[in-house]
Amino acid sequence: MFASVLTDGPGSGTIGVRWRFAGRLVSEETKDVSYRDHAATEFHIQNSSGFPPGDYTVEILVDGKSFATRSLRVDK
């Protein structure tokens, strides 16, 4: 699964994501970023045996503060 965080214009800070499955944290990652213009920061998780069906969420954090949450669903 992939998530991209789009930023508008120059700036720096820490962008992070929290991946959850059925409400439980399964992965968390942060990246220190510094941009001169518009940019995209990519995050992903993988599972060599495939993702179990169900509801997932990815929470985006900027400098440690929750910024947005998106829901995903994996079907059989």
C-alpha cells in the first residue's frame, strides 16, 4: 500500500504516517523533509503474503500532529 503526502511550496519539518488494520497500529514511519517548492513524500508498507481483507487507515502527521486520516479497504 502506498500513500503520498503532497506539500505546497517551500518548508521543512517532519512528515509521518501511521498505518492501522482493524484499529491496531501495524506500522509507523517518519521522514525529515525540506522542500524549495511543491513536492510529494512517499510512504508504503508491504506484506509478502498479501494483506488480510479488512479495513485499514493511514494517518498523516506533520511535525508530530495529526493532519489527515484516510480509510482503505482490502477485499478478498
